[in-house]
Amino acid sequence: MLKRIQAWLRPPVTIARKDWTWAKCNNLVLSTVIVVSLLSGFSLIAHFDFQKENNRQAKELQHLVEQQWDQQPARHPHRVAHFGHFAIRQLSPLSFIDNGVNPFVGNATFLEAHQLNSTNFSAAVDSPNTLRFGELTIGSIIQLFLPLFIFSLLFGQYRQERDGQLLRMHHVSGVSSFQFQVGKLVGNLLIVLTIIFPTWLVCLALMLRIEVIPTIWPRFWLLTLLYLVYLFVWSGFAVLVFTRLKNPRKAFATLLALWTLFFIIVPRLLPVAAETVYPAPTAAEFNRKLHRAVSASINAHNISDQRFIAEKERLLKRHGVERVEDLPFNFRGFGMSIGEESSTEIFRRQIAQLEARHIQQNRFIETFGIVNPLIAVRFLSQLLAGAGYHHAFDFDKQAEQHRYQFVQKLNELHMHEIAYENDRDQKLTSQFWQEFKDFQYDLPSLPWVSKRALYSSLALFVWVILTFVGLATFKVRVQ
């Protein structure tokens, strides 16, 4: 059995070795390797430096915010609730590989009572010129340009082989189409991996230089596997096109046309189509709708609000007293608490609706991963790198949860540490503010990522199966 496997593998290994030798002796290939390697290296370093500086500033600013919070003077709890707090997001440790939506979403949000503020300070606005070049990340180079390099490699090889009748020689010597195509795929895949391998080692070295939480390493290795599978799919697809078309120029032109369609036109048209099919409100429309909803809810600042009065009557009856002054806690603090609870429920409902609409848009785009593997890999790459739209929403949710918790804790202090009489004139010492937890954004776990990667993973799996089936089924056209 082992001998039969070795005998079957001998022709593919020979073909792969021949392509490897051809690439080493081809000046154009070597020049391309150097250019791609330099471009990848420069982009990698530029993005890593930006990420490192961004996270350093974010960490310092968050520390400054926490320091300012702790050092507040004696104040009334509700005044502290409007003094507010900032939640600042640090970039994922893998963002220098694929920065996803990071340049287009904010990284800081102001947290205060009764308000839902948007996340601001987008890197696309505030970034230096080095980042604007660095938008070409190592991830985008692998996704966009390495397939094009594979097409160029195969064009040079097949033109030489057809001109020299090498395809006919392989056919006459008993090499099956499957063996021949596997050899071509493996050979060209090794050439491409040789280009990217040094850069990937630099990625690994850079990650070892920074603080990386343990959950990041599984993401990194899955990202490595993802790009390997992606390059395998495009190598297999290109081999099938070149072996089915007699004319290498025609095959190369076909692949260039498909590259233009799949990599330039379709990715630009799909977001427009998704917005048309599932329109999302603009920021101004969302804020207007949110303001109307909050205005219609319980307003603790308005003592004539009928719902507030009804809540007060239920509370008095429950405690068996006739005046709010006789309650075992400060009624004004209680009113702030129920008002915050009411407005927060509206905030979360509106955010959930907005997120659902964005999920619909992105799910619409994801379905085209069955047709275009770039779409599937782009979603998976951003998810694994911690730079997808899911992560942007997750940051907003964690910031909103932190806002609600510290505001309600202040309302608890208002209820139990401030007397009802002369409420506004009373203050609490700064010792109380030091008991509040600092904000820290926690990158979601890998199971959280896997749930959101289902559609794109399935699409990529289909492409892998189709590649294997195509290599095993389609015959090489010798004539």
C-alpha cells in the first residue's frame, strides 16, 4: 500500500520540483518576489508601528480618564453622573495583519447619565500619512495580489510547457491529469508560500514583542490556516483554467478578467446593493429616532410626568407611608434609577435594531462568498484579527454596559448616602469615586467568533471541495 502511494506521488513531486527550479531561474519571478516581499515588509512595519503607538496612547488616555475620575472633589452623585467617563478602545493585537473596519469606526465614546453618545475619533480622519500607505496590510496583499501572482506564474509555466510539448510528454509517459494538476498546484503553492513565509515570520516575531493575551494565539494560527486554504483555492482554480484552455494567453486573459470582476468590481458593488436591499438609518436619523423614543419614556427630572407619579404612588403604598420623605431611602435617587433603567432599555433596543440591520447587510454580502472566495476570506480574516464590524458593535455594547453600571451605582449612592431634604446641597467625598471599576475592553472569545464565522466558513469549505473535485474530474487538454 505504501509503495503504491509513493509511486502515485512520484510524478506530482517531480512536476512540483521542476516548477520550483523554473521559478528560481526566472528573473521576472525573482524580481516579483523581491517587490512583493519589500511591499509586504514595509506595510507590515508601518501598520505595526501605528498599532503600537495607537494602543500606547489609548492606554495612557484611559489611565488619565480613570485618574481624573478618582481625583474628583466632593460632589453630588448626580453631578458626577454628568461629569461622565470615557471608554477608549485599543486595537486588537492582530490588527496590523488585517485592520478591517478599524479606520472607519471610532475608538472612544463619552459615557454619561441619560445619554447614548456615538463612538468618535476615527483613524481614517486622525491618522498620519504613514497609515494611509499602511492601509495596504499584509492581509490585503495576500487576499488581493498573491492570486494575481499565481496567475502570472502559471502563465509563464504553461506557455513554456505548451511551446516545448512538455504537456504531451507527461501525457504519453502515463501521468494522469489529476497527478499533473496536483503537481502544478503544489509547486506553485510552495513558490507563493516562499514569498510570504519570511513576512509571516516577522509577524510572529512582532507579536512576541508585545503583550498578547493567550486567546490571541489560536486566532493567529487560525488566520495562518485561513490564508493557506485561500491560496490553495486560488492555485487550484488557476491550474484548472490553464489546463482546460489550450491557449495560455487566453487562459491568462480569462483569469485577469475574473480577478478584475471578483477583486475590484464585485467588492465595490456589493455594499451598495446591500444598502439598497437593507437600508440603514443615517447617524442623524438614528439620533432623532432615539431622542423621540427617550422623550416619550419616564423622565425622572419631570415630577409632573404621570408615569413617574404613578410609580411614586405604588412605592408609597408598598412601604406603607404617605410622604416620600418617610421612605427609607432618597426618593430622588430612586427616580433617577428608574429613569435610567427606562432610557437604557430604549438605548439597547435601538442599538439592537441598528445592529440587526447591519447584520442583514453583511449577511447579504457574505452569501456571495459561495461565488467569490475573497468575500468569505475577508469576513473570516477580519473576525479572526478582531477588526470586523462585529467587534465594533461589541465595543459599543461593553461601553454601554459600563455606562449603565456606573450610573446606577451613582444612583444607589444618591438613594442611600444623600438625604431627601436639602438634596442638592449635599456632597460625597472623593473616596466613593475610587470604588468604581475601571473600563477595560475585553476581546471576545474564540467561540464567540466561531458563531459569527459560520456562513463564510461554509462558503470557503464549499470552495475547497469544488477545488478537489475539479482537480480529480477535469482532464488536461493536451491538444
